[in-house]
Amino acid sequence: MKDMEKRKRVMQRSMRLGHCICDPKKPCPCDVFREQDLCPCAGERAEQPDGPVRLTELVDSPGCASKIDAASLQRVLAGLPAFDDPRVLIGVPAGDDAGVYQLDDERALVQTVDVFSPSVDDPYLFGEIAAANSVSDAYAMGARPLTALSIVGFPIRVVPDRVMHEILRGGIDKMAEAGVAVVGGHSINDKEIKAGFAVTGLIDPRKIVSNAGARPGDRLILTKPLGTGILAFAAQIGRAPQGGPEAAARAMASLNRRASERMVEFGAHACTDVTGFGLMGHLGSMASAGKVDVEIVWDDLPVFPGVLQCLADGILPGAVERNRESSGHCAVPDEGLEPSMLDLCFDAQTSGGLLIALAEPRAEAFLARLHDEGIAEATPIGRVLAEGTGRVCVRYAGRRRLPEPRAIPRKPAAPVEQAVAAPACCAEEETRPMGCCEGDSSPPAAAAGRSDAVTEAKRHFQEFMKATGRPGALDAATKQAVAIALSVLARCEPCVKAHIKKARQMGFTQEEIDEAAWMAISFGGSPTMMFYNQFRDS
């Protein structure tokens, strides 16, 4: 039901300001009002569709790939003031999974927060994964999480409300499985969907498993396979391997609770969870914090179904490159290791497994216990070599190879002449729009002998083209810049000359004319650039 009085009041205020009050970047009336007869500022909403919503189509970078890369984060954090408090046992400088604040001799608070965009399409499953990922940082330190606050970014009134409801329901159910009480939360209206939790837990300060305790001779054990970022990207571009995304979704939604409890029981020396910075980033941080060098065997790294084929096909998300820039200095690969193999180590993981450093004599019994309790994919991947500077040596044993690359079907590109069709204004030289055809609107001599209907249609068309050039929602200068760009893109010689001439008469600088033309060149490519260069100085 539309409240027309409310609409009138709100729209009058917006129109006086010259800006939509709920989105200052838009004019009033906005495109939603023009197309759907709805005023969002007045609380009017379209009927929400009943069909499914694919969450990964609504975001640019799925899952933990949406996080800021480690190198950029270090630059931002550099020079920030430190909080000097002896009760802060682990804080920002440690770069660990969570902060630890001591309450007394036997208790310390563990606090962490994690938020990211969807890595799966199902809202309920995404909520589960967001919760499992958020609580994992507490598990990585051997803590017992107690409470959580939800954090949600959501495009309200754009995506159906039920989607946000299901995300929260999935998160609350997963937190209940972890024995964690969701005591509140915070939400913001955001163009991209994001979800996560701030988690608080307890730990005995004498039993903290930090990322800095790895010792020479320790075995390195990873509790979940790798490849969630690669598979999420493959799904986004329609190249997901059979069974891969489903296996990854099950793993991402599973808690690291039992693995955490068992590592404390078996006396693990160090631990971190593998998430957005990839295996190399998190293992490199562990090695650096512990002042050791480590070795992993690429052949032993557990992977989800189809990930090796994606590596061979070059199906790699942008986060791989960002993580390589941030932590590539740690890697010391074997000569026989192909660069595409090493890419696996830089893949951003979402709700990944625990990476645990454990004394060699206890490793076999620890692994057997994990397998008995259903953590079947827990795998030894390497060992701590000796004291060092944080190097990660990646050894290749030759036991596993990448499959043959598959051919990628490509659509033939249309010729530029076909891709950029000439607009109606250039079909005949005497009917050009705006600055290039603002001459006498009377029928030209070439029209003599034609029927009155054709002549009348031509006259109306010329009037329409003139009207499009007049200032409206766009001012005259903006429209003239658009005219330059469209003329260059269409490669209409008389149009380009006329619009450049008119732009100069209006006071355009050469830089402004060039910038408008380069918008067209960015779409049309080098043929368009060569065409524009012919008339730039005319």
C-alpha cells in the first residue's frame, strides 16, 4: 500500500535538495521511481521474488578472498599506537589468531572477529560457514568459545528479507552446535552481502596454543583439505568441477572444535587456522613467529576433488596473486615444482582447517585419534626443520602430478565493425544528432519526391535527436562529453569533428575532450584509438 502523502512529502524534499535523500548519488526522481513507480525513500518496496537467490553472483570476491591482503594490512597497521597493558597476553603485534586478555591466574579472555562475503549460494549454509569460520580463531588457540555477536552487511530492499533471515538462522544453529550463545549483533545496509561474528571465549593462560611455539622436529598436521577459494571462483565462472564445491561446503561448515580439543590434550606446541592468507601466509607467519624454518611436501597436501584440474586449467582467483605478493618471499620451492603447483599454497581458504605443530613422538597417535573421531582428512604435510628465519621449503617428491589442461571453449569475437553498429544519426549524413546535426530541420533537398510520411518521420526524428542533446537530468557539459565518446566509439567522422568543435566553443579543455574520447577507446580498443587520433587536433 502506497502512502501518497508520505511520498509527496519525501519527494518534494529530495527534489528541492537535488538529491535522493536515501542515496545522495542519485537524482530525484530516481531510476527506481521512473521504472517501477516506487519511492524507496518513502519506504515503498517492490514485491519480493519467491525464487532462489545465488549469493555468489552478488559479490566480487567470495569468502575469505574478500579480505584485505596481508601486505596491504601491514602497511595500514604500521605506526599505529600500541596499547601497553601487562594483562594483554597476546595482542595486535603478535599477529595471532585472536587476542588474549588475562583475568586471573587461571582464566583469560579470548576475543576474535571475522566477517566475509558468501562463498556458497545457499543462505543458510553461508550462515553456518560464517559461524564456523568466526569461531575457528578461538579453537586455534585451544580456547573454549562462550558468546558471539553477529555482524551482517545486507542490501535490504534489494535482496529478499528471507535471505538475511536464513543467513542468521544458519549462523545461530552452527553456534548452538559449538555451544556458543549468540547474545546480539549489528547490521548495516550494504551493497554486498557480508556476515560474521565477534566471538568471546575463555582459556587457561598456562595452556595457550599460540602460533609462535613450533619447535625443530615437530610434525605439521593440517586438518582440512585446500582449495576452497579456487573452487568458489570456478563456480562463479561456470567451471566448477563435479563434486568439488559440495565437498568444500561440507568442510567449511564443519567446526574445528574436536581438532582443537585433541591438540590441547596431546600438547601441541603451536597452531593457526588456515584462512584468507592461504597456507603459505599462515604457515609463513607461524615459522617467522617461532623463528624456525619449515618444510612441506607438495604431494602430501590434501585437496578437494577437482582442485588439481583447476590448477592445470589456470582457474585461479585474484586472491592467489595478492597472497603471492604478500607471502611469496617465504616460499623456497623445489626446482621440479611447477609454478601452477605452488599456486595451491597461496589460495585463500574459507573456514579452513587447523595447522598444528606437534612433537614427532605424539603425531601418529594424534592423527589416529582424529581419524577415529571423524576427522578423516587430517594429514601430515611436513615438519619443522630447525631454527631459522621463517622460510617455507616446498619439496616435490614427484608422486603427484597435475592433470592435462582442458580446452576452454571460447565464443568467436565479433569484428569491431559489427560490434559497434553505426547509430541511426549517421545512417545518412544529413540526419546527424545534436551538435553535428543542429542545422535547418526542414526537409533536405534529397527528400524531394519522397512521400509526406517519410518526410514527416524524418522531421520528428531530427527533433527527437535535438531533444536528447538538451540539458536534463544530465547538464549540457556532461551530455557534450557523452556525445564525444559516442561519436568516437561509432567512428563517425563528421560527428567527431562537430562535437569536438562544439566542446571547444563551450570551454572544454583538450584534457577533458581526450578523457571523454578515451572512455570510448577503452570500449572500442585500438581501432577506435587510431580513428580518434586522426581528428584529435582538427
